[in-house]
Amino acid sequence: MANTTSMKPAMLFIFGGSGDLTNRKLIPALYNLYLDNYLPAQTLITGIGRTAFASHDEYRAKLLEGIREFSRKRDNAEAGWVSFAAMLQYFELDLKEDSTYEKIGGLITEQTKRLNNAPNVIFYLAVAPQLAPMIAQKLAQHGLCDDPESSRIVFEKPFGSDLPSAKELNKLLGGLFEEQQIYRIDHYLGKETVQNILAFRFANALFEPIWNNNYIDHVQITAAETVGVEDRGAYYEQAGALRDMVQNHVLQLICMIAMEPPTSFGADEIRNKKVDVLHAIRKIAREEAHAHAVRGQYSAGWIKGKEVAGYRQEKNVNEQSPVETFVAAKFHVDNWRWRDVPFYVRTGKYLHEKTTIISIQFKEAPGYSFPAEAAETWRPNRLTISIQPEMDIRLRFQAKRPGPEMILNPVDMVFSYAQAYDGKEPEAYETLLEDVISGNQTLFMRADQVEASWQVISPILEAWQNRPPVDFPNYAPDSWGPEDAEALIAKDGRHWTTLPPVNKD
Ligand code: BG6
């Protein structure tokens, strides 16, 4: 067990301290880190926001409600609450005012004196992205991030809204801070199952030798959600599924699958290998975009027995909105390993099932020696990595069906996290916050990664901006998206993979 008293003290300032992200994700994650002895004993967490609370205690009570509702350890929410709550405080302050930053400076000095030890100071921007440049400038002006070793700034996505804006933001931040201080979150990278891809690929002798175009036919990634845009219409109108999911999470999953073996687990080494993948992704000509990517928008309809509004009827959404809530695309990674191996991806809201899976489809084995009827149900090998909600890895292979004849059947060999580890996996935000506190940038996006990702999707973004959709809405809730998505993969003679849950197999 970690010795939390020997860890360097930490001060965490959460801007947007009364917001949804803080309540749902950040505080439950920090509390779990505390319960699991990963939080330095001398930690002070300061929420800063515009909501008024009568006292620090009222703020703490609200956060406890969030833990009871959203934490994976909600059942023993009270276990260490009293001592954790003592680490929490709240100030109602306006982030546009210089006095706010003076106050923060004062709090840091006070804590340093009290502990006789300078803490690591972390600024977490859980605020609307438009505020990020202003806050960054104020933090720098007030000298709050002068020491690159001990001060860190955490940014939530979206990081820019296209390549030029991401470049501009990176340039601004690069002029104010060192890259080692900047933590750009992509919460998918904190997911256990995503991190396990590296272990799976590089800690086993079995898979790496066949992890290439000699054996792999194609790769598929599905990131499907059963929710609509909920109350995020205003944000989503500026984003759409391509920016919201593909530019970040989905491309990062491609990087994990396609990267070359790193020579070490150093943050920059891993990120270098990932950025190589992004650079190798074939640049689609804008005029060709329609052959590589299709978009969809949900109509009104029914999902899980509930009637739901179409995207264009959602709150803060334009009645004629051209914004996509579904994307399917085909990418190629142009290097030796992945030559001619397409990567098909699809993601969308209000789809039939909540599931994120990566499926590696191997080439067919030659069936020469088997009689024709043996091979009726012949299927190529397939490795499926379920990221969520099921967390498992399945390898499909052929087996002989018991009986006198030689009949083949595809069967699955399954590794299930839930069965192996009893549901003890940390949430993505726990891993990510622990990394920020201990100063490990491996799972965070470096400036060049962000830009390379925007570069990959730029032609599609531009093509879609120039050509408004004519058939929106084009898919019903509870479906797998528009017909075009089926056509995108079917024209290559392939089909999308969906899986039955393990225990219902
Ligand atoms: C976020 C997107 O980054 O990821 C959301 O902004 C999306 O629109 C969410 O719902 C999905 O995350 P998860 O962890 O539920 O797959």
C-alpha cells in the first residue's frame, strides 16, 4: 500500500467546481483515490465556481450526494468521508477577475507556510472551452505556473474546433507554459481496457508476430451510445460526432491498435509511437471524402420503450441543423505493417446498444483439407476487445462440433475483467487524476498529437461543411445508424460486427 504521507503535498484547484463534471466524475474519482491510498495525505482540493454555497459544508454535502449517485464505490460512500471532506473547500469567484488569481496565490502561499513544504499545484479547467485561453493567460500573468516542475494545468476536450484553432491554442499555451505542464485529457486513454491493449499486444509473444497485414484482414471500431445529446445541444451544435468522438477517442483507439512497439514506457516514447500512426493515416482528398465517410442524424422515435425527440427538436438545436450525430468512416494506415488493412470506425448517439468494441478480423485460414459441409459455418479468426460496458477480450476460433462428423463451429475463448478481477477496475478519471498528481503524461495528448488528429479529420470536416446533408434525419433511434454506414463497409464485401454479451452466449 502506498505511503501517502511521504508523497509531495498537492493542491488541486477545480475551475467549474460546482459543475457537472466535478460532481459526476472528478470528486468521485478523487474520493476513490483517497480511499485506495493514492492521494497524498496533505491534499487540499479547492472548488471555484460562480454558484453560491452558504458554507464549505454545504458544498461538501452536495459533493457527497454526487458520490452517492455516481461513484463506483457508492455503496460505501461514507467510509472515509469525514476525513476526505476536510480536504475540500469552495470559493465563489469569477474567473475573469484578477482578484480571483490573487486569492489563489494567497491560498498557495498560506498552504506552503502551513506545511512548510511547497505543494504540487494543479489547475483543472472543468469549464466551457471558450474560457480556457483567458484562464490560461491569467494563470500565467499572475505567476501561478512559474515552476514547471510543480505546477500543472489540465484541459478537457474539445481542444480547438479544427486544425487552425487547435494550432492557435497550442501556440498560446506553448508561449505561457512548458509542454510538461500541460495535460490534455482524452478520458478514453484512462479506461482500463484501453490501457490493457498495450499489455495485450506487447507483453504476449503470441499476437505481435501476426499483428500485421499478412494475417489481419481489417480492423473495426464501434463506439455506440444509447443516449441522445441530452442537455448538451448547444455544445453539440458546434461539435457533431466527428469532432466529439472521432477526432479524439476513436483515433486514439486506432493508435493503440496500430502503433509500433515502444522501446520504453516513457511518456514521450509512447506518444511518439502514437503520433507516428496519426501521421501515417492516409490523407483523404476533400473531393473523395464521401467515399470514406458517411454521416447520420437521428430522427424522433423510440428507444428502449421510450419515445424520444429527433436531434433537430432537442433543446438549443437548430430546427434545420446539419450537425451529424453519427459517423462511419474508413481509414488506412499507410505503413508496412498495415498496408491494405482498412480500419472501419463508427460512432453515434441513440444507437441500438451501448458498446465500445474493437474487432481485429484475421484472414481466412485455408480450408483445403476439410469437406465442404464441414466448413459451412467456417468463420475467420477474430479478436474482439470490448472496452465497455462489457470489459473482455474474446478470441474466436474454429472447433469441431462433438459428434461423428467433422463439422466446424466458431467458438469464443473469453477473458472477462469482471470474472478475473471482481469489478475492481478504477474509473478512467481515477487513473488520469492520479497521473496528473504524480506528473505522468503518458495518457495525455501532446500538442502534436492533437494537431495530427485534427489533420486526419480535416478533409471530412471541410467536405461536410461545404456540402450540407440532404437526407437528415436519416436514422431512427435504436438502430445501428443510417443505411449508408452499412453500404460503406458492404461495398468492400465486409459487415459490421456486433456481439452478444458474454454471459448470454
Ligand atoms: C465524450 C463525448 O467525450 O465522450 C460525449 O463528449 C460522449 O458526447 C462521451 O457521450 C462518451 O464517453 P463514454 O466513456 O461514455 O464512452
